Amino acid sequence: MHDRINKKQINIWSSTDLAISAYLALSFDLLDLNRVEGNRFEFRFKKSTELEEAVNAYFNKSATVNPADYFQKIKFLKSLLYSRS
């Protein structure tokens, strides 16, 4: 039996990492918060060239953000997690 691939999933970038998700959520819309197992959730964003560049900047340590905005975004995402736990 062949698995069907949802075309919408091809255009989704997801991570269970709160830090990068908070960084991305500063500039990109969070599409969904999906429970993957137990208390683990994945943050889902629409995949784009700009998002991929932001991911690369994050991992290359060349990304810059306003620390206060980043902290607030982490708090916001944590509140989403806690409300779904």
C-alpha cells in the first residue's frame, strides 16, 4: 500500500524546538501547533524561500532579533503549549 502525501504538507516547515520556532514566529505566521507525541508539539509554518533563509541564519548564528520581542514570543508560544496540554 502506498502512502498518500498531502500536498499541503509539502509546503509546511515544522519543528518541535521552541527556540527556533519563537525566532521564526517573529517574522512568519504560525500556521498550526500539532501534538506529535505525549507532551511534544510541533510548530508549523508555511515553507518559503524567506523562511528557509531565516532557518539558515538561525543555525549559522547570523540571525539578529530584538531580545525583548524574542522573549515575549517565547512566552506567547509557551502559553499556547500550556493551553493545549
